Amino acid sequence: MAPALPYIALAEYIAVILLGTLTVAISTVSLLSTQVAWKQRSLQTPNRMMGLFTATAMAMTGTNAVQMVYMAAQWNPYKHEHDTTLMRYLGTVSLITVNSYEITTLLLTADRCVFVLWPAQRLKHEKFFFLFNCAAIGICVVLVSYMGVVDKIPPKLPDNCWAYGCVFSMVTNEILLAVRISLSSSNILLNITFLCLLLKYRKCKLRNRSAMQKFTNHFIIWLFSFHVVFDLSPAIIDLLLRSLKEIYLQNYLGPYGVLFITIDGFFSAVAYNRVLRKIRKVRDIRGQQSQVG
């Protein structure tokens, strides 16, 4: 007899539906907050990179929200086999948006580091990062789509697959997990570098540098914390459990695991929004003071 699925109880089924609804709410609030940030962006902020970050963050939270609700709607505690056709398409699109978001966040942080080092050449460097980011996203779309097409999985999910852990084969899951950990680790290292640069170059000639330093420092610490808690930690724990105990954490989490990356993207968007509004507010106040003077 096949082992029972880890979340087949009715209470957990209801919890999954509620979590799916919460994910949709997170996506909606994130969209509204980043729209405000995009309209009120500061001149000291990479405009095109910020727009690309907003687009990838919204695509990620939106697709994850749809995937979460679909998982909850399809899940039946009394029926352990599920059609994976639409789930496979949703999973492929979700992986594309998640990895695109990771790439964009990484390159946006790198662009900010370059901006602190060479502020006079901001537009030139930002254009390079923007084009490179678009090319990287294009490569990500092609590679993930290719894996989604050629990956061998059964059209039905039996009990011993533990439902959504078998949407992709184990080999593909290992590859995607390794890529995600690499991108997350690189992003965290760049965040630390960015923070160190801001602390070191406090006397560099940046417009509104006091406001930039104060709020950007808070933003980096906030972003760093949420990347560690919601993005990197679950992936590392999953990798360690697979290596040491052959326990596949994502199989047990099922649709619950979708929330981690969604929450990370939401708080990243809110953090950017907060920083941009603060910097713009200080800039407007200083402009009014200069006009009065």
C-alpha cells in the first residue's frame, strides 16, 4: 500500500486554499506598491533596471499566485492521482519567472554597486546592465522551456510521488535547485558588498547622499534578511536533507513551498518602494528649501 500523502487531511486542504488566497492578495498589494515606486522613482535610481525588476517581481508573484490557487483547487484528499498537464505548464512558467526575478535582482544590486563606485557614468553602466539582463532572461526562458518540454514525467501523479514533487524529474529539480542557490548566494554577497561600499564611500559626491545612505542601508539590511529567511534558507535546508537523509522537503511542503519565494518577492518590492519614496520626499523638501533660500 502506498504511503499516505503528508497533507491529505481536510483541515490542511482548507489551509492550502486559504494560503492560495493569501498569495493572490500578496501579489495584488505588491503590484500596487511597485507601481507607486515606478511612478515616483528618484533620478538617482536606475530607471530601466527598476522597471525590469518591477516587471519580473510582478510576473513571479502573479504566476506563483495562479499556481498556488490551482494546486489548492485541484487537490482532493480522497483522490491521489492528478492530471499534470496544466500543472506542468504552470510549473514551467513559474520557474521562468522565479529565475528571471533572481537574475534581475542580482544585476540590479550589481548596478547599484557600480553606481556608488562610478556615479558619473551611471547611464552608460545602467544601459549595459539592462541589455545584459534582457539577454539573460531570454536565455533563461529558452533553457527552462526546453527542460519543461523534454523532461520525462508521468502524465499522472501516483501516491508514491507525493503529489507536486513529481511535476519535474528529480534530475531537473536538482539542477534548478543548484541554480537557485547559486543565484541567491551571489545576490546576498552582492548585497553585503553594496552595503560595505555605501559605508566606505560616504563622502562620495552623490546628490542627496545622506538620504541615500540612510534609507538604502536600511533597505539592504531588510532585503538581505528576507532573502536569507525566505529564499536561501529553504533551498539550503532542502539540499542538506536530500544529501544527508534523502528527505525531499519540497515534496512534504507541497503547495506551501510556493509561498516562500512569493513572500520574498513581495517584501523586496515593498523595500524598493519605501526607499524610493523616502529619497524623493527628501529631494522635494530640499528643492523647496533652496527655492525659499
